[in-house]
Amino acid sequence: MQLSYYPGCTLKTDAKNFEKSALAVLKHLGVSVDELEDWYCCGVCFSQTRDNLMQQIAPVRTLVKAKESGNRQLLALCTMCYNTLKRSIEFIKDDAEKLETIHQFMDLETTQFYGNEVDVVDILTLIKQIGLEKLKKSIVKTDAGLKIASYYGCMLLRPKEIAIDSPDDPVIMEEILASAGCENVYFPFRTECCGSYQIVNEPEIVKDRTRKIVGSAVKNGADLMVMLCPLCYFNLDEIQQDIQKEDKSFQTIPVLYITQLLALLMGLKPDIHDFSLHSIDPRPVLKMKGLL
């Protein structure tokens, strides 16, 4: 299987461990990904106004590059990039007038994009396409006994038009982790918003969300939390330290990208994980479970 890959900005900086582990896992599963030669920031947040065509130029320009790559599927690891690119397709595909206006702004592109030439895919859906049985056969650490809390957040599940699973009761991460030999821990805040960019102006909102989400995972017996969104990762990893400084009774839990965990279970070399990027060090738990 071969597909194009859009990394986005964060995976080249603060989330390098996400990119490295994800690409290593896919390679181990026999998937070849070609990073787009010329890609742009997607804009991060999808515009909430129907007439804001300027904010659609960046994602559409990247979709043009994906079309030119010749691959039907475009992998977006970052959930915010996935959400923005996927919604941009929905925005333009049934509105010829808006699409024409956007194309007029892209004077350097000779290729036009109409909305149905590229399928933006997330890594969870991709792994299911590859096959859970194939994933299961790739696991070498089968006796770790890990109890995992899967956190979905918002970007993969909302709005419903681009959701990869049920917005109310998703199971795709749990299915993947069960195939990898993990025990799933269900907790009521797994689809709760982490607070997103409120961390900039209203950090107390994010602290409150982090306390509830993390507290719920800990209360239900999880050893680790896994997720996919770099912003959720920042809020639920780093902010735990801030909460603990204010409340010594607060119990922390290590946070990993799901691809880091899968890579460890596959026995792939640990230097792809860059644990120095973690605020809550996962190594004590991973060593206790025999994964390091």
C-alpha cells in the first residue's frame, strides 16, 4: 500500500515523536508513505464562517499538491490537520462558485481541485484498512498487561460529516489496542474537549478539563493514556505538572501517542520515541511493564 503524507507543522517540531513512531509503525505494517514535496500550513482551525474563502486557500492548495502526487489517499497524522483538510473538501465540493473564487487566488497552481480526487485519511482508519489481524501478528510484546485509556477529543469525531467513528461512543482506538494485546479502560471523559486553544487565554479552563479527564482515567485504573492530537497531548501532558504543583494529591498519568505504544509493542527501536518531549515521564511505567 502506498499513499501520500501531509505532516503539518507540529509534527516537525513539538510532535516529532508522533511522526517518527507513526511512520515506523506503518513501515512495519508494509505501508509506504510519500511526504508531499511542497506542502503548506493547513490553517489549523477550520473557519466558522461560510464566506471566509481566504482561509480555505491553504488547505485547498495542499489538496492540489496531493492530487498532483498521483496517490488517491492522503494521510494526515495530526487530528487538527485531518479535521481542517477533510472539512475543506466538504466546503468546496458542492459549491462551484466558491471553488472557482478560491482557484483564482491560487495563481501559482496549474492544477485544479474539485473535491473528489483525494481522500484524506487518519492513521486509525488506515490501520483498520491494513487489517487488525495483520496488526496482531506484528506485535511481539504480548504479555505487557497494559491497561490503556484511549482519549479521542474532538477533531476526529466532530462534526459528524467527517467523523471516523460514532461521535458519542467511538470504539476504533479500543479495537486497535485490543488487537495489540492491551486491556481497554473505558472512562466517561474520553470524548470530552480538552479545552484546545483556551490554554492561551483561559488556562484555568484547560486545567479544569485536564483534572477531570486525567482523574477519570486514573480512577478507572489506567496505566497510560493514548491519543492522536498534538494539542490534546500538550494540554493533557504538560498541564498535569501545573495541577500537581497546586495540588499535591493530584495523581498524574503518562500520556503517549497511540503510535508510540504500538511501536513499543512491535519491539521497534525506542530511540524513535524521544521521551524527553514528555512532561510526565512514561518510562517508569513502560519499564515496569517490560516495554523498555
